[in-house]
Amino acid sequence: MIVSRLTHRSGLVAVVLATLLAAWPNSDSFAQDKSARLSFHWGVDHESAVMATRFANEFNKAAAGQFKIDVFPSGQLFTIRQITGALSAGSVEMGGVVTHNQFSAIDRDWNVVQIPGIWKSIEHQREFFAKVPEGKALRERILKKANLVHLAYVPVGPYVTFSKTNDMSTVEMMRGLKARSLAASERPGFASRKMSVVSLSTEEVYSALQSGMIDTLSTVPTAVKAYAWWDHLKVAQLPYAVYADSELMANGTWFNSLPANIQKIMIDVGARISKEATEGTMAGNAAALKELVDKHGGKITTLSGPALEAFQKLDREQTQPALSKMMSKEIFDAAIRFTSTGK
């Protein structure tokens, strides 16, 4: 009787294990699936979320029932800090990655994008990673290490420093402000201005502003709009000094398991979305700044003359040297050479 029960239980365990193993995703089963998930942390009204959703919709239309992408916005599956690891591990097929501050966790040389005042635009920054040997090798190294495939650019845009009430018109005015940091590479700029720093993920920012834990934030204007941070942030400081890029990425193992025609549709749709999103990001962020002023009682502080020169001098003498220690000399020198001479 005991032997019979044990045999029965062992049989049940074997059946359960077989069922679980059959359901577990792997590179072979990837190719059999006719749908995939696209995860991103942006709220649905964020410009990058709009373009990511458009990528899925246009792909679904072009695929004509052969394959389908399901969209999961607002961090339903993974947060901004989780998505790169989730993609690498194959826990999700596609995702929106803010490469600007997330790739530095894979390779510290990516901190090069945080050097303020040297990049003319997002396209200028991409050119460094596409044409300059050191930049090209860095990008290829990261994509290989993380097992990622690029699908489309959905840039976040130009970074602006926002504050609750401080007009940030001089370096001295910013002393003592409490800033949010998403990545370690943001800290040198705040430190040079004698500001304190609190590390917070996107979903924690609103309550931190509400409670007074932070009063300052460097981000893109469309994020201030999408997450209603302008309920608290009322002052924006210009001109732009840093440009944040974002991309739609796929798990490499999964992508390579797809039929060639499905891969081609994704790449073709991604190219169209990249162009539209890149052309629209500056206009979208400028419109969000205007809305901050016109509808939310905001104010723009545009630095110029001696005040701007003081900030630029501070960044050359303190922020840049501190950032240079967070990357190799090779990549730092290549970026300074490229942005100074174009070579």
C-alpha cells in the first residue's frame, strides 16, 4: 500500500515537472510563438510611449496576422531599472531602454553621454557611436554582452533641470537643493553645484516631490508633463546641456529565432519610427516647456552671458574631471576629440 502511494505521488510529480518544463520559454519555443510582449516604463502619454506603441501598431498592421506585439506600458511588467536585465535574461521579448543612463550599468564607458555641453544634439551623439572607432566598439560591446538587438530609436530628448521654486539663475542659487538621481553618472554635475542627491526610480518621483524629499530634478520636459511632475516643479533651466536617447530593444536569442520576414518587418517599421520620433522629440519637449509656463504657472530661466559662462566653467573644471574617472581615458579623449573637431 505504501509503495503504491509513493509510486502514485512520484508519477504526479513527474507529470507536474514535465508540464512546467514544457511551458518554460527557450530559444526553440520562441520561434513557435506568434506573439511577443513589448514592455516599457513610460506612462501612456509620454512621447516615447506614444512612439513605442505606434511601433507595435504599425508592425501588427504590416504583419497582417502572421505575428502580433502586445504592449505593456507604465511599468506593468518591468520598471526603468529592471527592463535591461529582463531583456538580457529573456524574461520579456522587447522593451524600451533609456540607454542614456541604463547602459552605463553594463559598461561604465557609456557614462560618456553624460558629459554636459559637448553634444550638439541626439543625432550628434549617435554619430559618435556609429562612426568613431572607440564609440562604435563600445556600443557593439554592450549589445553583445547584454544580448540585445536594436529595433528603433524613441529618444527621450534634451535634459532640463527643474526645481520647485528656485530660479537657478546662478551657481550659488543651486547650492543646497535636493536633487533626484537615476544613475550614478548624474551625481558629478549635482555635486559640482553643491547639491544633495537622492537615488529614486521614476515611479517614486511624484511622492518624493510631494513630501519634500527632493525639490530638483534633471529630466526631459515631456516626462514632467507625462507624470504630472509639474504639479510641483515650476522652474526650468535652459539651455540644454545633455541629450538622453532611448531605444526599443529585443532579446537577441528571441529575435534571431524569428522568421526572416518577421525580422524584416520589425527592422523596416523601426527605421520609420526612429526617423519620426527623432524629428519630433525637440518639438515635443519645447511644447511641454511652453505648456508648463502657459498652463501651470511655470517659469523658464535661460542662462546667458556671465551666468552661463560660470556654469560652463564649473562643468569644465569640476563636472568633466569627475565624470572622466567614471570611464576609460580612451573613450573620454575620443569624445572630446570628436565633439571638438568632428573626427
